[in-house]
Amino acid sequence: MTTLQQKIDFAVVFSVENANPNGDPLNGNRPRQNFEGYGEVSDVCIKRKVRNRLQDVGEAIFVQSDERATDGFKSLKDRADAVADLAALKKSKKNADPVLYAARAAQEWLDVRAFGQVFAFSGDTLSVGVRGPVSLHPAISLQPVNITSTQITKSVNSVTKDGKSSDTMGMKHRVDFGVYKFVGSINPQLAEKTGFTYEDAQKIKEALRTLFENDTSSARPDGSMEVLHVYWWEHDSKMGQYSSAKVHRSLRVTMPEDANSINELNIELTELEGLTPIVYDGQ
């Protein structure tokens, strides 16, 4: 398979209802907001969900979360060192070529091919940085979000003891309703360096379309987060007919500030000559 030959831009619109799309650990795990009250989901959080979806369908993923690890390795270093070619490149001072290491790592794991990765572990003499072709912006809500905080209690004993322990108090937070949008791009020049192919791009697109499948938790009950639309622009060249900023700006998604239903969503798409997006609905 040849590497990606054309630039790709994309945008994703999704809804949140009675869920915490991305808790902020520095703020009591409340849903992230900017200073103007708009909801945010970090690009790191989105990449985690993309990795999870790719892993769900059998793709080899380097950055696996602990609860989803399928290969028995307890660290990224262990996972990297288990690949004989990579371990040999690190051990050989004569052949410790970071370019060869990066190429082999990208061949092994799809998320390295897509997002890049830094291979710098304690005790290693070889440090390698891989820059990936897929870039993502944070997701921002279309209007300021209302956050509801609920006090919760745990009223059972965690360990065996005489009598019942005192209740443990806690807080749970949720976004009542919000529609978010994020954009991204795939760069063919960087794809050449990691071996990222058009087939890989299609896998990323499907992961975006099904972003919240198998992503259920107490903070995100099943059905509380839904991908509404994925906009996918495929340019006719590596440089692209238009800048990514202009392509992303051509999609305008708005809602009234007091909206509480996706039925009030308003989408305006400015036509760009020679570049029309394919629109996919979420699963």
C-alpha cells in the first residue's frame, strides 16, 4: 500500500446530554470549561477515544490504557522492547539509528503512524520522536454549557469490620446538554515519513464516526454522547486546494444559547470550488 497522496480535512459534531465528556482533574473532575463557560474536550481525550475504537476493531495500538491493555505489558517501554527489531536498534550503539527506529515503530502500531509518539524511556540511550500526520483540535461547545453537580454517598464497608463505616461523601458532575464541534487534518507530507496510508485514513474516519461506541462509564452512560455528523474533505493534491483553516471555517455550526435539543442545530456549509465534503452520520 502506498502512503497517503492527498490532504484530508475533517470536522466532527457531537452531542452531550447528562454526561461528563471530559473531566478536569485539577477542578474536582468537573467537565472542562473555558473562561467564557463553553464546554471543552481536550484533543488528548479525543485521541484516547480514537485509539480505543481502533483497538476495538483489532488494530495494533501502542498507547493502550491500563484497563484496555490486551498484550499483558504494563508499560510503554515493555511494549516497545518486546519488538525484537526495536530492541536490537537500541542495544546496538553502531546501528542505533533513530530514523530506522521511528520507521519500524510506525510500521508496528497504527496510532504511532497516525499521531506520532515520543520514545524516550529511563535507562535508554536512544531517544526518538515521531511526528504523525493526523492532528486534532480540542472540541468546543457551540454555546456555554450548564453543569449540574450532585452529591453522592458510599454507604457500604470497603473492608470487613464490626459495624457499618461512616458514609463517604463525594460529588458527581454532568453537562446537562451541549453540542460540541472539533476539526482536524491529515498531512500527506508527514504521512510519507510514517508510512500512513489512505486505508489508514479510512480507519481513522470510521473511528471518528463511532467515537463513543464501547465508551460507557458512570460519567458517560450509554447514549448520553452521540456523534451527529462527520464532514470529510479529500483534496486533490498533497498541498490541497485550500488551507485547513479556510476549509474548517467553511462549516458553520450554531445553536441558540438556550437550546436544549439537537433539533435546534443550524448548519451552514460554504461551498468551496472543487472541494465538496462527504457527510457521514454517526452510528
